[in-house]
Amino acid sequence: MNPLPHISNLAPDRTKKQPRRFMCVNPRCGDTGQSGTFERFQFNADKDTCPKCKGSGYPYVVLMALVHLLIPDPQGRIMGGDGRYRMACDPSRHYLATTTNQEAATGDPEAVNCPGCLEVIAKASIQEPTGSLIVPSSDESIEQE
Ligand SMILES: [Zn+2]
Ligand SMILES: [Zn+2]
């Protein structure tokens, strides 16, 4: 039995390796951060119910886009316009954004918000003077299909 049947149609092709991050649009749940600008409340959860106001589902609670890091890799499973790439948090992954998964990918570490990819970035060092990341090769072996 599925304990959360109502999430079955909520981005079923979204990665299971990272937490789902939601944003509640209720202004009462938001807060003014240190920057002085109002920010809506965000939380990680399995289901789209706000822990503060208990608001539930779109359009009250919105699944946030997950932005992954793509790393150039001749063995990578993702084909780009200028070569192969692997997803930093999931080298075996062979697809990126779909119309439903609310996922995106970038080569720009500044734009990444995926916790798994940020971990990889934190371990990486910056190559001077090009500024590109040197990412330690993955421990996870890439399975061939
Ligand atoms: Zn709320
Ligand atoms: Zn990622």
C-alpha cells in the first residue's frame, strides 16, 4: 500500500535521490530575511503540505525546480550539443528535464541548488585561470545499458 497515494502524480520522474523542496505562497508563512526582502517559506518534504499553514497542493504549495550541475565527461550518459556530460549527483542518470519533473541542469555552479550537486561542488577545487571546476571523479560506477 502506498501511504501517500496523492503524490503519485506529483513529478513521478523527479529524482528520488534528493529531497523535494516546496514553497508555500501564503504570505503569513513567509518571513523577512537578513537581506530585508520578503521571502516565501520553503521546506523539504515528501508531500506538498505546508507544515505552517497546512495549505496543500498547487497553486498554494509549489514544487521548486531542482537545478543540477552538469560536468563534462567523455563517459557521461547525457549527450549535450558539445559533448557528453554527467549529472554531478547522479552519474547513472541519462535524462534531464522533462515536462513534469521540475528539474533543470546547468554548467554554472552558481546557479545550482540541488543538495547532492552542491556537495560535489563543495569538494571540487577551482582551476586557475579558466575558473572551471575540478571535480573528483565519481565513486559510483556508471552502468552501461
Ligand atoms: Zn504555508
Ligand atoms: Zn543534482
